[in-house]
Amino acid sequence: MTVHGAAENDLGMAGMGPLPAADTPPAARGRALDRLEHLVAGYGAQARPLRRVIALLTEQPWTIGDLVRASGVARRTVEEILDCLADDLREEPGRPGCAVMIKEPLVVTYRDHFGFDELHRTQLTDPLAQRLAARQALVGTMAELVAAAPPSRVDLDHVPATGETAARRALWMDSTYDLAGARLLCIGDHDLTSLAACSLVPNLSATVVDLDERLLEFIDAQSRRRGLDIRCLFADLRFGLPAVTESWADLIFTDPPYTPEGVTLFLQRGLAGLRDTLRGRLLLAYGHSDLHPALGWKVQRAVSDLHLTVEAIMADFNGYDGAEAVGATSDLYVCRPTAATWRQLAGAAPGPRGRAAIYTRGRQAVESGSAGPSPAAAQELLAAAAAGLDGGRLVFIGDGAPDASPSGPAHVRLATALRNGLPRSVSGRGRVQVAADLTADPGPWLARTLLAVNADRLVALVPAGHADLAGPASFGALGGLVAPKWRLCWRRLAGERLALVEAAPIETAGLTAGEGMVRWLLDRAHGKVGNVWAEALARGAAPGAAGSLTRKDARAAVETAVADPGLLAATLMDLPRHQIARIAAQVARTTDARTTDRRTHR
């Protein structure tokens, strides 16, 4: 049995009183053994995991967290075992209330009673043990990377897998598939599976699609440092998969939120990323507590509803530093699409909306009952957006419609705005001012809305604790990112845990040539970066920029300025924020340099 990592939260002996002295009377010891025997007997043929916990307690002291990870048994069951054993446990000297084991004089009794020797003799051999032993450097590297990665976000159901698990996934894929020259798509990659796989197989290409901008920046920096072929793209999967990843991958890996809604969504997006609809595979990490089999059934039914064949389920394959409710482990599902999968997807309704709950925790948890803003907050949003409209058009972006009257604002869904910008039917001619309900924003929607929407005014309603609200007069990195396009300010709503962000467009006449070229890109965030940039050079579009180029020369200039063709093929909407900033800096630098050079030679 693999022991997974160090304890994340050592909460001590929950539910237990002070441990008795070493000279506990034999009668008390017998009562502990009787209680435990009764508990184990109640599990019948399924008692082996409990016996494994008991065996571990005879070997060394354990914290509850470490014992859960070592055994793969749910924390609640481990606590039941410890409650039964209370009279026969001792605390590790120097660590009161944290680490315990069965008292030494009773070790032989418990081992004989619960078949210690038989457990060890019949334990199955880990098929990856030999490869893991030979790749300890990879295991160590992944452990260091997991420790250095951005902190987990509870609201995104982040629970970090161990470094050994990341290496195990890579080794298993390498032992099962021909990865050399293949393409791996990671639908979410908080566990850094892409780094492990590409470190093991250097000529493997990987793409990571994730909502967490911090994680994308970390993986991008680590892959560049190591010379790995990993492309990082942003996506909130509720709004779709980046177009450049559709029909791209040979193999999909995902460790989604452990809800039927989350698993369904992540698998649907993974299917959209497969280029081989006949032989492609999806690898799914999923686990449920032995105490709640109905939860497992619901997720397995979601897999079945997609008409996926489950070719294998490898129990307890993944280990985590956390997730103790499910034994700090999850299984690895190997899924293969059938012809019915593609028919089902073709006839399926569009994906969930932005407010759709797919997580187990936080504001967007399935059981949170998340709703839109209060009527008062919605009306304040509309009033702020309509200020100075003077006969123009007011557009509301969001999943609800705070004013559905015929005279109310035009309504555009958030998914529509983020995928395509404002439809021509509502932007049209004349002044357009926008109110955006982003009260369910998990973090990146504000920046993406500012990129996606072109308007004469934009007001967004966001959580008051939004990460981009650095101060009333400053938006930190966000302010710099959209500086050539928007001037930002914000204020907190009275009596609400919400804030209004107001964005006014920047006059292009006051921009430098480089800033003007960046503005051109920001106003066309849904176009491929390479195409939009080359078009601007060919037109001489930026204010104050040097004269136009031929289309061929413009394309050559763009490809010379940015060596990574993957960035040029993506849209700004698909790029992580750090890459958008990198592209913008390069665009401004090369534009200003070319303009200066042109003026010098006149």
C-alpha cells in the first residue's frame, strides 16, 4: 500500500477523550477489542480495508490524516476505528493528541486477531512499483512542483494530488499508450499531470485548459524552463472549449469536480477535444466515499448517459493531500466513446450557463442555491450603466433578466458575450452602454468581459471581495492589461456584498503608436492574434504608426516578433492573462520601434 504525502490538516483525535494510562486494566482492553471486532464484523466480506487500518496502527504512530492517506479509508470510518480502540491506543511521545498507535504489549494480540500476516501475504503487488522505483527523480521533481504550485482554491474544488500521483499517472500512460509524438489534453490540471507526462516523454505535446490563471502561469513558466511542449489556454468550461483545442488531442485527462454536473461537463469538453473519435480515450479521476455509494452511482450514471464505454476502473489509483472524506484517494476510469456518444452530443442542448453550479464547495456549489443579485442591486446596476445614455441602447449581459419589460434593456447571455462579443443585432449603430451581472464571477469573468465587449460604457456588478479590486483608484494588473481600452473605477454598494465596476473607453487620439496597436488587438479579442495583428500592420491601423505593409510582409513581421506560433493561432480570449500581457508588450515594443525607425529614415 502506498503512503501518500504528509498530513494537510492534522485535527487530532476527533471525538475521543483523553487516552488512558499504559496500565489500563485487562477488562478495559477486552472491551476495546470487543468493540472493534463488532465494528469489523458488521462489514462482512468488505472488512479488509478496516483490517488494513488496524494493521497500520500496529506498525507505527499515525495522525488521522496520514492514516486516511495510507489506507485509502474514509476519515469517518477511520475515526470509528479509533473510537473503538481508544482504551488500547497510546500517543506518540512529544506529540500529544496528534499521532497514536496500538500499545506495544497489545500489538501481537491485535495482529493475531485481525490476520496481520494474511493481510501482508495476500496484498496485491502494485504493477507500477518497479517503474516508480526507477523514476524516483521524477517523483521528487513532481513533489517539489506540487509544493511550489499556487495554493488550492476551495471554491474550485482544488485538492492537490501528491507528487507521486502525478508521476504515477505519467508512467501509467507511458506504459499503456504510444505517447511519442502524441497529443495530450488536460481538462483542468491543478495536479500538474501535463508537467509529469511531458517530463517523462519529451516529444509528447500537451495542452492545458483551466480557469485558474495562476495555475496556467505556473505551468507555462515551468514548461518553458524545462523546454517542454506544453500550451496553456484559459477557459471557463461552462462557456465552451477554446476553438484551437477542438478535435486536437489523442488522449484526454481530467480530474473534475466530484459532482455529476462537474463530471458531465468536463467529459463533454474532453470529447470535443478528441481528434480520433473511434480510438480516442478519456482518463477520468473520480472517487466517492464507501459510506455514500449513491454519489458514486450518480456520477457513473452521468458517464453512462454520455454512452461512454468504461474499459477499466483502477481503484485507489490517485492519492491526495486532502479529500479525506473519500479516503484521500480516487479511482482512474478509462473511458472510450461509442457511436452513440457522438449522436448524443450532437443532439444535446447547449452547455450550462455561467451561474450553473458544478462544484461541491463555495458560492457555486451544487447545493448552494446560488441566485442572482437582489432587485435593488440589479436596478442600481442598470441605472449606473444607463447614465448619460441620451437615446442610445442599453444592453444587459447576464443569465437573468432584471427588467424583462418591452422597454427594458436588450438581453445578451454572458456565454454569448464571452464567446462572440455583443451581437450586431444589439450593438448596431449609435451609442451602446452595457450592464453586466458578474455576481457569480469565480475570478476571471471581469477581465474577460472587458476584453470581449466594445461599448461606450460598461458597468459590471461583481463580488465585493473580487481579486481584481485592488483599491478604488487602482486595479493592479487588470488596470494595466486593459489600459489602452478602458479607464476603470469601482465603488461598493451600500448594504450589499457587491461592488460596481465602471469602465469608460479611452480616446484613441491620445494613444502612442504602440498603445494604438494594442488597442486594435483588444478591440478584436475574438480574432486570432496573428491575423488581427497582421491586418493592423497591413492597414497601418494604429494611430501614429508607420505606414502599411503588404499582407505578406505584415505576416512575416508578426511571425518574426513572436516565435511561438501557438500564441498567434489563439485568440486573446483563449490566452491566460500573463500571455496577453506578454503579447501586448511585444506588440507595443515592435510597433514603436518600427515607427521610430521609419521616422529616422525620412
